[in-house]
Amino acid sequence: MNLTYNPEQVRSFIAIELPEEIKNGLARLRGELEREEQTFVKWVDVEGIHLTLKFLGNIPLKRVAEITSAMEEAAQGSSPFRLEVSNLGAFPNLKQPRVFWVGIGGEVDRLSSLQRNIDSALASLGFAREERPFTPHLTLARIRQGAPPGQRKSFGELVMSTSFDGKYVADVNAINLMRSQLTPTGAVYSCLAEVILPTQEC
């Protein structure tokens, strides 16, 4: 048995990649909402937006293979499905928002089932189960700490007055183990492993 220690750690998470059409739609939405005076709003790089299913934190590279195997196990209970991106919202609410997001619709029950399977499979490898209920969303912006209530409220009102009617569709046929490298200009993402959802035979 090879017991060579690999000290390199990678910040990682499991996610669903989004098609360019959705990213383009989110970029247009950001363009409608972004204002020069909104220094209290920190926008997410649209190209890096993904639908996160589980955040793993820092892991040794040598664990990628076993994590990928757990993802394959979780995927056995699923098959390709379709999601829709629509509606706007905020955590905890639009009156005093901290996180601004775009909602996920479509076959959310199948998405939630897949997320539970992943959570269970990774728990057997020592990763803590998620304590909060899974609320699928795409984070578009965060309000900086210390922003006055008036600024938060005005941004929430801007969001409420903005329509995002176009439904963008994502056909989900794979899940990805992603690497996040933090840089001075923001996070850089790369795929460590891809697991294809099995197609159910008739």
C-alpha cells in the first residue's frame, strides 16, 4: 500500500454547472440592477455562478477519487432532469436583504432528492450533514456588512420593481466536483471530476 502523504489541500464543493444561456440572462439582470453608487453591494462574477449542492471545504487531493465514488453512488438513484431559473428574492427578506438570489424551479423534487443522496453518501466519508434545509438558488450579490438599513431597503425595493420574466432552462445530466481557488480578483473555478447521471432504461 502506498502511504505517501500529499499535503496539498483544495477548496472544493459539489455543484451543477449552468449553460451559457442562463449565465447570459443573469448578466443582463445584473446590468439592470447595478448602479455606480451601490458600493455596499458585492456582485458575484456571473461566469462563476453555479448551483451548489454541497460545500466540502478544504480536502486533500488524494481524497478526490473516494469523493467521486461517493458521488457516483449518490447519482445511481437519479436520472437527468430539467430545472428552470426564474423569480428574484433575498435572504432573509427583501426589506433588509443580505443575499440577493435568483430562484430555481422545474423538477425541484428530483434536485432535492439528488442533494439528499449526495449528503448521505458524503456523510459516510466523514463530511458533516447539512443542518439547514436545502433551498436551491443562485446567489447574484451580497450586501456588505455594515451597510445602513436604508441602503439595504432601497436595494430591496429596486429588486422588487425589477421583472425577470424569462424562464431559462437547464437540462441537468451531470454533477461536478469543483475546485475553488481564491485570488485577489475573486475565485477561480475548475472541475476536478464529473459524474454523469444514469439514463433510466425503459
